[in-house]
Amino acid sequence: MRRSRTTNTLVIVSDYTKGLYHDKWIGGVLHYTGMGKSGDQDIHWAQNATLAESDYNGVDVHLFEVIDAGEYIYCGRIELVSKPYTDVQPGEDGNNRKVWMFPIRPVPDNDVKKPQMFVFKDMDDYENRGKNVDAEYTK
């Protein structure tokens, strides 16, 4: 995540090629992992706070996705669709940690290219077939 105070924007990148953050599209909503590579993430720290407050802080948030290494796809401006929640994911050191997940979607909703193995119909679909999707993608 990178913020510009000059343009009052926040750019977030969902990069499926690195395997550290486990972002998923579920029911048309991207569940985006917050900032912080190791240890528990803090929703009040840096750009996690900016994204969490984006409903009322006046910052425009823009999403890019990386499906193929080095290729950034602009997905447009996004908005939070519900409150951030916590999940458990491994950090860069391999240890499990608490991460913040931000449910977001493009504004207006558009038909952006999405990596199909990371797209799930709903939470049940994710629970049934999403367990090892990150490991499968890195192969």
C-alpha cells in the first residue's frame, strides 16, 4: 500500500505471485490482506488505518492486481463493502499471525480480469476448495 498526500490517494496492490498475502475474491468482493509481513498486523498502523477509514477520510483508494509477475492490471477505484476482520496467515518467517482483511470491490462494479483460481462463489465455496489455492498457484 502506498499513500500520496499530494493527490489524497491510496494505491493498493494484490500480488498473487509472491505468496505472502492471501487475497481472495469471494462473491464479487476482494478480501484484501493488510500491511505487515511478520508478526500480528495492527489496523491502526500506517496504511491499514488509511484503508480502514476510507469510507470517511476522503482518500480515494485504487487497486492494482498482479496475476503474472511484473504485470500490473489497474482495476479502478475501490470501496470497503463491510468492516475489516481478522484472519490467521503465515508471515514471511512462516509463523502464523493475525492479519487484517479488508472486504473491497471496484467502484462502480466492473468486469475486471481476475485469476479464476482465486475467485469463489461464496464463503462456503472458499471453505470447500480454497484451502491450498496459494500453494497450487505458486507451483
